Amino acid sequence: MTLAIDTNMLVRLLVRDDERQFAVVQRLLQDAQAREQPVSVPLLVILETEWVLRSRYRKSKAAIAQALTMLLEADDVAIDDEATLEEALHLWKNHGADFADCLIAARAARLGCTQFATFDAEAAKLPRGHLLA
């Protein structure tokens, strides 16, 4: 059995702004690790986490990228599609598009899509991006 965690749990873990909830999440992860139960973080949780860190906690792009990179490197959690997140972070660091567009473009590429159609001028600058007027 695999355990998936929700955005609010991941945010508590990354921000540690509520010590009681942080301890609950930490215990959950420790218990899962002791049972050798994989812990999964779905891509939608990653997407929502970036939004929460940026909009609610006013974290910088660099701080968010660092937190997501740290999550990729963690031994006790598995990202739903690590290659997509790695590509999205690479795109986000090197282009002006927002994280959501970078994640969508990266996932589309992993699905074999050769174009990413958008009305967003910054998103259209991503690899395979195509601006529609």
C-alpha cells in the first residue's frame, strides 16, 4: 500500500508554521518509513503547493524551487512523475513562464505532445510552445 499526502500536509512540512501539524506529518512519514510504506506526492499536490507558497506565504521563486528540489532529493517520498517535475523546474528557472505553465508543458512533453498551444505569450516561449492569436 502507498500513502499519498495532500497539499496542506506538504506545506506544513515545508513551511513548519504550525508545530502541532508539523509533528503530525512528521510522525506519519516516520510511521510509513518504519512500515516500509511508500509515500507519494501527486503532481497536482506539487502544483497546488507552489501556488500556496507563492500566494499565501509570499515565498520567492528561488525559495520555492529550492524546496521542490529538496523534495525531489528526499529518500522518504516519491514524486508522482519525477521527470516531469525536474523538467518543469528546469523550464521555470530558465523561462519567464509561471510554474503551472512549465509543469503543464513538461507533462505534455512526457505524454508525447509535440506542441503546447496557449494564449499566454510567456508560456508560448517554452519549448514546443505555440502562441494562438
